Amino acid sequence: MTTDQQAEAGTAEGQGPVEISPDLADRLAAKREDLFEKFEIPEGFPAAVREEADEITDDVQPEVESELETRTDLRDMTTWTTDPIDAQDFDDALSIEERDDEFVLWVHIADVTHYVRPGTAMWEEALRRGNTVYLPGHTVHMLPPILAETVCSLVAEEDRLAHTVEMHLDKETLSFEDIEIYKSVIQSDARLTYTEAVDRLADPDAALHDEIELVWEVTDQLHEQRKADGSLVLNPRRDKAHTIIEEAMLKANKAVTHELMWNRGVEAVYRVHPQPSPDEWDEALREIQELDGVSIPGDSWDDPRKAVNATLEQAPERQLGKIQWAVMKVMPRAKYMNDPFGGHHALNFEIYGHFTSPIRRMSDLVNHWIVYQNDVPENLIELCDRASERQKAAEQCEREYENFLEEVGLNPDAVTNRGLEILAED
């Protein structure tokens, strides 16, 4: 079960937050403070950043209406968001249509760069922070949360500014027939949780059933196609809603970097993932093969990624984490570069980059600006290095905080899923 599924299941079953004493709450706060200092992660936002955020979120609708003349109006298109049950912002939405000889898939991303652009205090702060840091029960945002809660949240039945990736896909191969990326105005018809999306998919009479069923058919094919091509799939037992979102976002990210590299020939923030050495892969596969109840199918050993995929699909639930960890230990760290040379090994993509989460990743924010302006920042290499460095710092901080939670007797997953509640003192 994935983290988001666990969160929804916990809520559905009425599980409350993890209860801790005031003393333990103080210890956790002190540990976070130490880690933030160690990894140079700032919590509070400077006054200039807060003032900018407050100003642009004061009244949304007039700003949207002023943009209608210069944007593609997609408000009449059937569109919906799918997020965890406790999500506070909805920064991506989907639309889909089947035509005689193609599928058309639209991925709409909240237009963060309409509000956060070079020259603003918020832009500089985003570059400084690099990404949002997610600790169990505590989040340090890259941008002021008020943006994600208002103008950059694709809430249902409200007009919002978006950056849309329109993908025309061949019905047989699902390859790109055409890619269009443009600024738009959308209105989401519904905000669905993952559970609700699965429920509507199972109910032919439910609203949006036909659209969700169609996007499931397309994304399921994309998922199977990725596996057949050798893409590593470490979470093979995700539900249908998670697969829809994962594959749609991967396809959109791939479309954007395809457009930037092949059609425009420009530098961008590309995501490059080196491959482990043959000896490292052998080490991982041997460790997996030795696990109780686990056997790597004999016909898959020639391609380590396919071997891992096939093993995860057959392995007992209790061994999934150990298989995933054996792989992650030998995986080199992915990094951001201004050239896609080397591609993305785990995904088995020749070219890949990030576009679908500009509210929480500086890499995506910069790519939005490059796509919109066709203008590459002069310090792009520096920005790529900065994004890689801040991601590494965030991951190390998250890991050390999770280890500390375990030391004091708390389950990091439970804290992430259910939050914390400080018990009143007697």
C-alpha cells in the first residue's frame, strides 16, 4: 500500500493523529531546528516574499479575467483533479478525448510562473530553497503556502490560470503525433481523492466515469509499455488512480523535454540518472535472490530492471521493501543538468525533465519559464547544480529525521499519514 493509500485508509477507518507528549513534541521541534541549521533549510519567509504573495492572492478572479484574451479558454472542457484526501493544493488536472485516429491527453499544471517570475522576491526565494522539504508531520515549503492554497490551486468550479500540455497520441503506439504547450484558463469539474477516482471508475453511472475509464485505458497501456521497454517500476501494486496520475505526469514531463530538445533545440533543466555498474546490479540481484520466498524469473536476468519488475510482481508483500532497498542502494543519484546526455536509466528515457510540479520544485519552475519565454537563463548550469544540491540536502534531512522518529519510538509512516497531536498536560 502506498503512502497516499495508507493516508486515505487511515482516515476512512477513523484513525486519529499520532499522540505525543509535550516533552516529546519539544524534542522533535529541537531536532528539526538542528537539522534545518545543518542542511541550511530556511523555514520562515522574508517579509518581501510574504508581501508579494499576499498581494497577488488578494483577489483571484479579476486577474484571471484579464488573461482571457491572451490565453486558450478551456473552461468548457471536462477537467478534474486527483489527489490524496488530505491534499491542501491541487496543482495538476487532466482532460482526455478519443478521436478516430488518436487519443488527446491534456495535462494542466497550475501556472506558477505567472505569479513567480524572474525579478520577484518569490523567484529568488524559490531558487534559494530549491524544493519543498517533506518531513513526517512537518513541511517546509519552497513557496509561500498561500499560493498553493489560492491562485495556484486548481480548485473545482473556479477559473484558474494553467500551463497546459496537449498531447496527441497515436492509438496503436501511444507515441507523440503532436505536442502543444500553451497558457490556458481552465475550470476543474471535480476534486477527487484517489479512492473516489477508483470508486467512480468502478461505477458506470458515476459522474466522470467515462472520462476516467478512458484515461485509465490509455495510462495502463503507457504503464505496460514502459515496463516492456525496461523502465524500472518499484511500486507495481499501486491502485488504478495512482497509475493514472503517475503515467500522465511522466508522459507530460517527457513531452515537454521532447519539445525543448528536439523541436526547439534549447538547453533546459534535464533530469539525468546514471546507471549502476554491472557489478553493482549483480550485487543487488544476488541480495534479492537470497530473500526468503523470493525468486527472480530465469528469463529476466539479462535486463536487471526487468528482473526487478518481474520479481516485485511475484514477491510476497513482506519482502517488497527489502527488494526496493536492495535496488536503491546501488542506484547512483539522479541529478539535474543542462544537457540530457546519458538519459534517465531508471525510467529508461532518452530525454527527461521535470515540469509538472512548479509549486514544489525549482527545476520545474525554471522549465516553465523556459517553455513560456523560450529564454534560457544565463546561469542555467548554476541553477541545475543548485537544484541537485538542494534535493540531496532535503533527502538527507528527511532520512535523519525519520531515523530520529524511530529512535524515540514513533513510526515515520504513521506520522506522515496521520499527523501529530500533542496531548494536554495533566
